[in-house]
Amino acid sequence: MNVKTITTAFIMFLCQFALIAQENYMVRGTVTAASDNSPVPGVNVLVFGTTSGVVTDFDGNYEISVSDDSQLVFSYVGFATQTLSVDGRKEINVALADDAQNLDEVVVVGYGTRKKSHLTGAVSSVVNEDLDQLPVSRVDDALVGQISGVNVQATQGEAGSAPTIRIRGTGSLTGSSDPLIVVDGLVVDNDFLGSLDMSEVASFDVLKDAASAAIYGSRGGNGVILITTKQGKEGKTVFSYQGYTGFKEARQSDSYYFSVAKTAAAELAATGSLSPRTQYIQQIGIDQDWQDIIFDGGMIENHSLSARGGNENTKYSISLGYLHDEGVLLTDDYKRYNLRLKLDSDVSDKFKIGGNLAPSYTNTRRFDGSTHDILRQPPWLPVYHDANTIQYVDRSVYPDVQIGDYAVQRHFDNYDLFGDGTLIDISDTSNTNPAAKVIERDRNDYKFKLNGNFYGEYELYDNLKLRSTLSGDYQSTKRDRWQGVLSSRNGAADASYEVSNETQIHIASETFLTYNKNFGEHEFDALAGISFEKWDYSGESSLGTGYTSDLIRTLTAATVLTNIDSYKFAERFQSYFARINYAYADKYLASVSYRRDGSSVFGSDNKYGDFPAVSVGWDIAQEDFLKESNTLSSLKFRFSYGFTGNKDLDTGSDIIDLYPSLPLLGPSSATIDGSLQSAYIALNIANPDLQWERSREYNPGLDFGILNNRITGSVDYYKRTSDQLLLFNPVSSTTGFRNALVNIGEVVNSGVEFELRTRNISTPNFQWSTTILASMNDNELTDFADSNGQIQITDDKRAAEWINLQGQPISSFYGWVVDEEIALENLQQPYFPIGGEAQDVYVKDLNGDGLIDDDDKTILGSPYPDLVWSISNDFKIGNVDISFLFQGSHGAEVRNMGDQYIFNHFNSGQDFNIQTTPNQGFIKEKIFTNSIVQDASYVALRNVNIGYNFPKTLTSKIGLTGMRVYAAGQNLMYLTADDYTGFNPESIDDTSPTTYGYQRGGSPIFRTISFGINADF
């Protein structure tokens, strides 16, 4: 469904005004509170499906015009909304119950649910009311700005790529800092979220503190995101269609825009004339921005069809989805096909069964290139030769170049501009055309996933239930990468085909007992269980070379096969867990949990780890001295303390990640008597004492509600200490290694989270609500053992430095401080290449000794934000709804190495003139200074949504029970700091926690405009 079709449908439906006239009459009545029968003034009484409504007077009375088939909706802040059919009645009295959202709403907390009013930990929930209308290809992308303490960064710009999610900061040095993802009770990896359709998600529940996450033990150290999918409801089958289509475009960088005309004007103004090079470049007649070529934009469309229904005993849900996201990068393309079947059935009063099955398939053509390499090209270089540019080709060197061939810089050298035999060169690289590096490569990922979850539950005795589940997921991934003959300056010599196949099988079995009992004012529930999990990994890969053309792209066409590899790995996991929740009189609350995990990953001396937690709460508003308050509706103090762990290593070697405690060998070769022989080498130093990374956290918090919960919110303070960290500590070189993996080191994350939600206006025809979220986190490396103060680099060729120093964040930028720029007149070639700038800069003598050396280096910044916030507003005006969300991040910095590439810092023409430049002893390369350490702060208009709900009287005539059309925008405004030169301050290269904040051009943030329709029938 394209934009034109949706727009036409939108206009047609808006133009329908023909309604069947019905005879109206007056209905009156009184609205009271169910708790004490007192009248409730200000209640909104609305005729369902229309904009006709009234408000009850001071005595709770109302009078409204209706027809026989009308339905009346009674709503007021703090009370549960009721919808009643008129059915010919002329008097309807209503008793409103207290709002279930404030009293009896339940949230998912891991292996069960709990009343929101009884929560004693830091748990935040997001219900999918309109998140499925956001034009995103992954469900985790929709969490931006939705939950305090959860920072979601668009670190990769490819369609379908996973964002980086951090809950309360980074707490590991060698392990993963990603949160645990649990979908319908099954632990999945982050990649799984790329196969999940947002229209299938019912809610997100995030366990942020250790006490809440401790029920997941060794996997809860980075927080837990629980995703619950939608299920069927009792009643007639409801068919739903949800679809949207839109266009995406990349945010470009003004700093990286270079112009032939602009450079020529600057040269002419400074020197009074143009160099022969500049004159030649002008004559070629090309002046283009390579950002327009590489960031080509694309369409995104999503279609979902579902059927949900059931009866008293059996409920079902079936859905089918398709998504196509063309991304914003050249060649980028992502397709997803998904199916989900979900069934829940009460076989008897005591026995129920259910489950879900969800196969999916994704096909991704990736952007196989680097933005920094492409965008360093000059604006005078065309992508292809045309009738004009072909005349400048040096035929003595390139006799076969034709119109339509890729243009490369060397084609334009040796040109006699003035006809006097003086030849001019304008190239600064021998590389092939930058677009060819992407277009002539074909890199694809094909993924099939099958996720299933089946359960049986039996009530053994009153309130005592036994539940057993069998879950699993299967993933099969094929990757291939063709690098064509034209993708490299070396032609066929560099042509290659790489293919790999990977399989992962994950099976989980859990059995647990639950007991719930209410007696008097006491509420008690308990949980105890055991679980087993296994993962089996296998794969193979190979690389073919020796191709002479692009015609046959198979391994059999290769003349040489290399890098042949295959592997089989396994991981086993066993757990025991228990939890007890208690509440007295709805005001004194407590929860205790314990989990014991055993893993095949760790050493024989530490296979098991223990993770206890305790939390308490006091609902002060339930005390007699506040119970009758007309101002304070709720006030609950919480305190939690607990332990969680982290078992996921990320050393860069899969075999070390899964078997770090064992002595490992890897294949190699050795020369014996002049003959090359197969051999094995040691990969690590065995350590049977390795154990879990551990986090202990305390979290006092306060939940509040004001004016009958018209204003609600929470404030949390936390301090999480992660110790026993798995890190590589230096060892004697006599061992044959430079370091060994040990449990040592400590990181502390502490901070404050704030949430405020207000219902500003609530009338029958106009509602306005606001949500404000803010979180501040401080990251500190408190113990780094023998590695304290180590200096690290990410690239030997461009060795910018990071320091890991106790008392500072895990990762800090390190180097010299800029004093001033080198004057333009002191450069070798100030106006060539176009867009070039000095690669060096004057730096400060911080210790005042008159010399610039390592003693003048200092910490230059931190990659972690100090403040992340969001403000959202939702309006409903009759049948029109409008919502928008602003989100921002402040305090983080990035080391943008893209500047060195795109500004051609390494070009000899950007060197300073040693004959004219003063104080050369105070000059250093910019990459070693804070010149490229840039403020990564931003403010973005993340989401805008404008929709129209068609009246029931209209939709019923075309066989629909409801329909909504909408327009949505994402990142329509994105403001960055003045000194930031790149495309996306959120984009971070995947290096390591100790060198975090490295950006080499990166992928762009993108804006999207889409149109959609939701229809039920």
C-alpha cells in the first residue's frame, strides 16, 4: 500500500457526512463513588463514538441526549471507566469503582505478576497503545524516551540493526553490558528482537534494580526487559489490519559538505588568483555532495493482519506480518516475514494448557562499506563517466575507459589544461570509485528463526499451582559476501566470495510451584522452581578467491579456497529459584528472592553462584493520618537491596567466551625440517577459579500521586557496584601471554531517576496528558588492579589513546589539549584537496616546562551521558489525537576519527610548511588531541503522531468495528552541539568497554515520515 493510496483513502473517509438520523431523547442520572456512595462531580459522560458529552454537576447529576442504541461512557481521573448501553432507559445511575490502574493493575515481574501498588522494586512498564504506529523495523527502537534509566542509542544506521541499550550505565569491562531480554518467559538474544512485529507486543516491563532482576540471577546484572505478546480475548473474533508506509532520509552533516565553487572563491579572495589545479577542476564541471549519493534514503512499509478471539475456556491469537525497510544507506535493504500462533485453554477447572509458536524469516542486504572512506572523495569526481567527463581521461594510461564506466581520480591526471605541454594532476588517491566499493559488493544475511513456548498448569490444592514449561528457539543464519571485480583498485585480483552458515538451538525447561493466599488483611504469594537450559552452536565458513569475472558467484568457481573453518560449541545452565511476596493492609510490603545458578562457562571451583535480594515498601498514604487527604492520593516509600550477576563474556573469541576456565588449543602451523606441518597453539591461560561477575545494588525510591492521582510519579536513587569483574590482567611474558583472564576489578554506577505523569485536562471532548522522564548516571572505575592507568588504542595506524584510570569512568579520552590552529598560510597546499584542513595543531604545555611530551597529556572527556531526558504530550480533541515526544542526551562526548578521513588530515598537502611555521615543537597531530573529541549532546523531536478515529456510526456502514488513519514522523528535528561535525552523535563503533566512544564517520541518524491505517472488522 503506497502513500498515494493511503492519502486518497484518508480524504475519501473524511468527506463522508451522510448519517442516518435517529430519534433522540434525554437520559438523566447520578454518578457516585462505589466505595462510599458519595456523589462525584466533574465526571465526563460521553455518547460512545461521537463528540457529544456533558459533565456531572456538584451533586453528581447529569442529563444527556441519546438514542435507543447509544452507549454512554463514564470517565473521571482516579476511577475506572465504565461503558453502559442505554437500551431505551431514561434514567441510568452509575457507581464508579476506584481506578484499577492505580490499585489493581498488575505488572510482569519475572515468573509471574504483581500488583503495581505492591511493587517494592524499581520496575517500569510501557503498554503498547500506539508504539506499533512508529515506523521502526525493530521493537527495541520504539523504547527511545519511554522509560527513565533506559538509554537506547541508534549506534548503527543499517536497516534492521540493533540499537545499543544500557540500563543504569555500563558495568562490565570484558563481559556484555546488554540487558537480558525475555519474551513470553523465554530468554532470547538481542538479535531476536529484529524478528518480532511491534503489533504483536502487548507491553514492556523493565526490571531496573537488583532486587527486581535477582530472580534471573547471573543474567540480571544489566537489567531485564520483559516483553509480553498479545493474546486472544473472550468474545467474537476480531480481525485487525495495521499498516503504514513512509519515506526515510538521512541527516547530513553541514561540516562535511564541500564545494568546488566555495573553495575556489576562498582561494581567489586570499591569493587574488586561482591555481591551475583549481581551474582544471572547475572546467570538469562537476560539483556534487557525496552525502547525496551514499545516503540515498528509502521507503519503509509494514503490514500486519491478526485474528483474536475465543470463549470462556479457550482464547487464541493468530497474526501475520511483513516489513520492508530500504534504509538510508546505498544498497541497504531489510525484509522480514513473521507468523505467530498463540493459544490458551482451560481444559478443566484445575488444568490449563497453552503455548505459542512464532516462525520468522529476515533477508538483509547490508551496506558493505564505510561512510568515512566514501565521503573523503572530492566533489568534482563523478560516479560514472559521461560524454563530458570522458574527454579528460588520460588515454595513455587508461585506453579502455568508456562512457558509463566508474570514474576514478587517476583518470583525470596528466591533463594539458593550457595546451603548452604542462600536465596537471588532481588526484590524491589511487582508490577505485567510492560508490563502486559499495555497489559492486553484495553482502547478505539470511536468518530463519523459530520460537516456541508451551506450558501446562495444574491446581494441586486450593491456591497451590504447579506450572511446567518447555521453550526453545532455533536460529539458522546464512551469510554471504561477494566482492566484485570492480569493487577494488586491484580488479579481479581482489574479487572474492565468502560464505558461512551458523546454527543455534536453545532449549529451556522450567517447573515451578506458586502459592497465593489472602487471609484478613494479609496477602501472601510464593514461588519456587527449577530450570534447565542448553545451547548448541555449530557453523562452518570458507573464502573463495581467484575469480576473473562477476558472472558466477559460487565457491566452485573459485580457483583457491582458504579460511575454511567449522566449529561446534555447547553451553549448559541449571538454576533453582524462589520468591516470597507479602503485603499487610495494602501498606506494609516486603519481597524476598533467591536464585542459585550453575553454568558450564565457569571453572570447576565456581560452577554455581548465589543471588539473594530483599525489598520492602511502606504505602504511607494508607495510614490513617493521610488516608482522608484530598491532596495526596498515594505515597509509597521503597527500598531494595540485592545481588545479580553477568555470565556473558565478549573477548572477541567464541571459544574463550564459552570455555574461559579451560586450557584451550587452536589450530596453527609450524616449519619442521623445512616442511610446513599442522600444529596447535595455546589460546589462553586456564583459570579454574573463574566465576560470575557480580553486582550488588541498593535502591531507595518514592512513588507518589497527587489530586486523586491526577499527578503521579516516582523518584529513585541507586548505587550499583559491579565487582569480581572478568578482565585481562597483565602477566609475565614468560608464560607466552601478555595477560590472563581473572576475576578482579570494580565499577560503580550511581544515579537518580525521575518520572512525572500528569493528566492536565480531562473533558469529554478534550484530554491532555504529559510525561516527563529524566535520569542521571555517574560511572566510576574504582578498582582496575594491575591494569590501572593503562593506555589503549583501537587502530595502530591512527593511534588515538584512551585511559582506564581508577576514580574516572571506565573509558576516558586521553591526549593533549588544543591551544590554537595552524594558520592557513603555513600549510603546504591550503586549497587542495577540496575540503582539506591542517592535520596538526598547537597544543598546550600543561606542566609549564617548555616542552610538549607525555607529561602534558590529560583526560579529554567521557563517552557517557550525564543526563538523558524526554518529554511527551498526548492530546485528544474529539476524534483527533495528537502526540509528540522530545528526547535529549547531554554530557557525553565522542572521538570522531571521521574528521581525519573526511578532512584529509593524512594528506601531505595538509602538512605545515617547515620553513615558515613557528614553534614547531608545540605541534601535534589532531587525532591525539581534543580537536576531534566532540560534544555528543543532542535534542530530538523523536516522535510525532496525528490520527483520526472514524465514528462508529460511519465505520459500521462499511463493515468495520473501528478505523483510525494517521500520519507519523520520527526525528523531524535533531539538534546537535556546535562542535559536532558528524552525522549521528549516538553512533559508536563496536570496540570494547575500555575504548568506548570511538566514532569513525559512523552511520547517520534518519528522519521518517509515514502514513498508516488501523482497521478492525
